[in-house]
Amino acid sequence: MNIDAIIENAQLKGRIIALDAQVETLTAEVRCLEAVIRSHERVDCLLVKSLKEQLLEVDAKVERLTKAGGDLVTWVLIMRHNNPNDIEDIRLVILNWNAAKEGKRS
């Protein structure tokens, strides 16, 4: 084996060692990124669970407020029957309630 072949062989071995080190570094980075992804997935699941719980609470509040509003309109209608002179105020209450049920501002 001549000297040129020995030098080339040594250079190739050096490149292989350097490439192996790069592979190890990249493998470690991939494992780190996989861990980060898994942690984000857990956080996302917890966030979704929390948002679902909040949505259930909001739905329950909306249901209670809708019932209370309906009861209020019933009360207003009874008051209207008992005191027809206040018809304009009563009409406004009913109009505002109907607008609120549709998501409109009064």
C-alpha cells in the first residue's frame, strides 16, 4: 500500500468518525424534539378538557339565564295585565328580552 492510499484511508476514516458524531447529535436532537411534541400534546389535551368544562359551565349559565328571562317576561305580562298604564315600559322590556335571546344588543 502506498503512502497516498494510506493518507486517503485515514482521511476517509476521519470523515466517517465526524459523520458518526453528526448522526449521534441529530439523533439526540430528534429525541429531544419528540419529547417536546409529546409534552405539547399533553398540554393540548389538558387545554381541550379545560375548555370543554368551561363550555359546560357557560351552557348551564345560559340555560339558567334564559329561564330567568322567560320568567321575567311572564312576570312583566302579568304586571301589564294588572297595570295597563305602564304599557310602554313593559313593551320595551319584552322587546329588549327578545332581542337579547337572538344575540342582539338592545
